[in-house]
Amino acid sequence: MAYSPVDYETRPSTCVRGTLSCGAVLPYQSGWMRPTSTLSNYKIPSLQNVYLCGSGNHPGPGVSMAPGRNAAQIILADLGVSFKS
């Protein structure tokens, strides 16, 4: 399925003009504050075993794949598995 910028602007609600970065890449949404301080550790506090690894997470959008790697480290730590880089 293909989405247009109009589709991305309506879901998720934080998209503006079709951005894939899940909101603005601004200082107050950077580092440990991305996407918000309560969701900055790649977990959703109210849902057990639900993790965040998209471009909305630190370090943000791009082709670095760092949000996925960072989330994998958290998941493995929760499972008690050692992550060796």
C-alpha cells in the first residue's frame, strides 16, 4: 500500500505536511525528550512489552537505523540478554 503526503498528514496526528519524522525535529524534542520525556526510553510505560523504535525516537529521522538499534538494546536488557556491539 502506498500513502500520499495527505495520508501521512492525517495519521499519525503529529505529522505535518506529510513528514515521516513524527513531528518537528526541534531542541525540545531532541535527545531524552524525543518523542516526549515519558516515552524517551523506547518503552510505553502503561503497556508492558510494547517498545518504540521508529523515527519519532532518539536520535530522530534518517537512515541511521539507530532508533531500532537502541530499542533492541532495551528489549534485550529486559529479556536479560547481553547486548554486545
